[in-house]
Amino acid sequence: MRSRRKRSSPFSLFAFQDIITAVTGIMILITMTLALELVANAVSAPAVVTPAIADKVASAVEENAQEITRLQEIVDESSEAISLDAETARKRIVELVQVEEELKRQNESLGRELLSVQSRRQTADMNAQTVSQEVLQRVKEELEATHEQLRELRASNRVIFNRPDGATKAPWLVQIESGSILAAESGKNARPRQFATPDEFMTWARTKSSSSVYFVLLLKPDGIQQFGLIRSELQSAGFDIGYDLLEAELTAIDSQTGADVP
């Protein structure tokens, strides 16, 4: 059950009802005065005037009765309108209270969500800083490793041959010098194949397909004789070939990693 409101209703008909009561009392008083006057005049007045006065009094009484009825209807209508307005106001107040409570709940929810977002953002910032430091450290390590490889390459007098862009065949580097022939696939990390004579090299080379590989002959000054034999044999076997010159102190093939490109 709904509890009664302790405060009185903001609407009151007491003043209006007092006015109606006062007016009604005045009208009754006037009616009684007219009635007494009629009684007093009936004794002394002629008979001819009495009907006119009686009609006047009857008319006044009827008008008073009509006025009382009209005023009562106004009071009833006003009471009903005020009652309806009070009920509408009560419902509106209940709705506003519900809206206010819902807004409070939403505000609290938004506050919690804001705190969660701020917490996640702080965590993300901390993670980003950590990741940035890790990435920076990794880049530094990679740079140091690259510098170390460059130093090793300079120390070993290594010459690097890159595979041409768009090449459909795998290039094999063949380093030719007196008493030694080294062969390694370009860009592949593997120990090179070593041959003592051109015949040994050609026996191995003929196991390859001319449609999938080609050879790049790297000639050192003391390997000119082996170079001529190998070039003619490869051409006879249908292989595509290229060639370049190497200084005596330089090398293009590492004894451990072959022709891998660091």
C-alpha cells in the first residue's frame, strides 16, 4: 500500500467554498427579507399589488435556486479538475523520480566505464613504453649483429653477389682457382661443394637441370686454364652461364655458409 503524504495538498477549495457559502447566505437573507416585506405589505397593500409582488418573489427565489445550482456545478467541476490535476501531477512526479533514478544509474555506469577505460589506457601506455623499449633494444641488437657481419666480411675480403630480380633459375656461383673449384647456390646457407678438377665438377654439374639452374663462373687469376674447360663443357651441356673476375685475395664463397647473403 502506498504511504500517505505527510504534507497537505497544494490545492485548497476552502476560500472558494467560503465565498459560495457567503453568497448563498446573502441570497437566502434577501429572500427572507423579501418574504417578510411581502407579509408586512400584505396587510396594508391593496389586493391588486400582491400578485405582482408574489411573482417578483417567486422569480427571485427561482433565480436564486438557479444560481445556487450553477455555483454548485462550478464547485463540482473545479473539484474534479483539481483532483485530476493532482493525480496527473502525482504521476508526473513518479515518472520524474524514475527518470532521475535511471539517470543516476547511467551516470554511475558511465563513471565505472570511464575508470575502466582510463585504467586500460594507462595499461596500454605502459605496455607501449615497454614494447617500444623492447623494439629499440632489438633494433640495437640487430644493428650490432649487422655491423659485426660487415666487420667479418671486411676481414674475410668477401664479395657478395645478389640474385638478380625476376630470375626464374637458381644461380650457382662457381669460384675457380688453381687446384680448387668451389660451387654454392646463391642466397642459400650451406657448406659449398669443393672439386679438385674440372672433370669432377662437370660430373656433378650434369646432375642439375639446365631449365632450373644456371652458373656464374668467378675467375681468379691463377684459374684461367680451368675456367676455359669448364665454360666450354657447361655450354655444351646447355647451361646458361655468366662470369666475373675476382682478385686473388678476395672470395665470394664462404667455407661454412657458402654463397649466403647476410
